[in-house]
Amino acid sequence: MAVIAIGSDHTGFKMKQEIINYFTSRGYQVKDFGCDTSDCVDYPDYAEKVATAVSEDNKCLGMLICGTGIGMSIAANKIKGVRAALCHTEYEAQMARNQFNANVLCVGARIMERDVVVRIAARFFRSEFEGSRQTKRLEKIERLAS
């Protein structure tokens, strides 16, 4: 079971707390990288914290929550070794892990219901990279960042 590094901006703060409670009650180890209130903050600061934790520990998966998930996914993908995926469905979450070895899940608190986010996150965290033919493609993506 992977360690979950989680972070949000002020828009995702309430949902982040609910997600933390859900996963810790099911035995997951969750590391909260903030934010710690619903006071206005800048999402790139928290994307960087979570993405850096994930890039430094291959046993760690991340989750980022902002209004739409778009800003967090853009920011997190700037960190070397991070493959952040913005997912709106369970299928997308599974494919993000299976096909693209995504290691950070991004979601939007303003556009998604809590129960939907829980199901998407559960699928993401229990899915695994299938490897093989996808490895070559991921190596090509990594080269784009250099």
C-alpha cells in the first residue's frame, strides 16, 4: 500500500480533510502537505510540496485538490519525475496508473462531488502500472522535459 502525499489550495481544503479521513480510516498512511485553512493561498506552493515528495520517494503517490484540478496538474508536472493526471472518472484514474504510470492524481473540488472523488482516488491508489509497451512511450515523454 502506497503512502499518499496530499495537498490542496483553499478551495480544496474541505475536500482534502474528508479524503484524508476516508483513507486513514482504511489503513492508508497519508501525509498532509497543506494547506491548513480555508484562507486564500497559491496552489503552486502545495503542488510543489506534494510533487517533490512523490519525486523523491517511489513508494509515494500524490493527490492534489484545487478548484478544477487544472492548475495543480500543470504545476505538479513541472517537477521532474512527476506524472500528474487530472481525472474526472474512475476509468481515467485507472488508465492514468495502468498506461501512463501517473503518480499524482489531480481533482477539482468545485466541479466534483466528494463521493465521486473518493471513488476516483480509490481506483487510482489501487491500480498499478502495466509496463511493457508503455515504457517506451514514457521514456519519450521524459526526454521532452530535458
